[in-house]
Amino acid sequence: MGIKANLMSVTPFFAAYAGLLAFQKSSDHFKERSLHTVVALCLSVVGLAVMIGSKNNILRYVFLHVCIGGAFAPGTTIAAWLADNTPDPSIRVVVFGLLGITPISQVIAGQIYQRKYAPSFRTPLIIAMGITITAIVIFSSVRVLYMIENAKRRKLIANMTPEEIEEEKYSSVRRGDRKRTFIRAL
């Protein structure tokens, strides 16, 4: 069983690699992070939903590929999004330090995917789907808040003279993302 299980994990992890590569390449090409993160998470929810709702193990295995193809991509797009929106190097160090604690999710996964839930693992899959949907809501909300803030800043910039824009650029009164001319990456 151990060798067969290991061999069956090859194609899902290849799907994870392909999803990660595709989402990150697209994200870099379009210079957009939040929608790529949300779409990848939605793909993961689709895979989870089918695995929860189906009793057909072949179908569940196929949709495991869909789920994991979306589940691995957000890590890199989130890191890029944070970097894009954290221009101050001293704050970026703290932000990426906090991002470093995200592997705690692996500890949580180890606790919810217990043998007692086998063979369907319905309860852990529902928990994972709930967490993923929560992430979708959070990232979508942050995107909307950034869009509102960007609109305010663009309006303010439109009323500034070129001299005021240049002064703001080199001013030490406001730094990094606090500058009136800083437009958040979406």
C-alpha cells in the first residue's frame, strides 16, 4: 500500500507544480496578484466540493488534481502581492517574517486529516473548503479596499501639480505605502 500510495501522489503533485507555474507566469505577465490568488483558491474549492460530494474514487482522484492545482499557487502570488505593496524595506522584512509562519497550516492539516475520517475524509475536506472560502472572502475584500484607496489616491494625484508630485516622491514626512502617490498593486 505504501508504494502504491506514493506512486499515486506523483500526478497530483505534478498538477500542483503545473498550477503553480501557470498561475505565477500569468500573474507576472499581467502584473496582477489578487485575482490570480482568488481564481486559484476557487479552483481548489471546486476540487474539494467534488471530493466531498462524490463517492466515486476515480472521480475524487481526478478532482484531487484540480484541487491541488489551485491550492499551491496562492503562496507565490501572495508573496509577490505583499512585496508589491510593501515598498519600505524595514516593513517588508517584518511582513515576510510573518509570512514565514504560514507552514503552520501543515500542522493543522496533520490534525484534521486523521485515520478516523477514512476513507472519505469528508469532515476534513469540509473544514479545508471552509478555510479556503474564508481566504477567498478575505483576499477579495482586500482587493476591493485597495481599489477604493487607489481611486482616492488617483483623484488626489490628478489635482496635484508636477512639483507637488515630485516633492511627495522625495519627502520624508510619509514613507513607502503612506505616500499619497503610492498606488497599491492589485
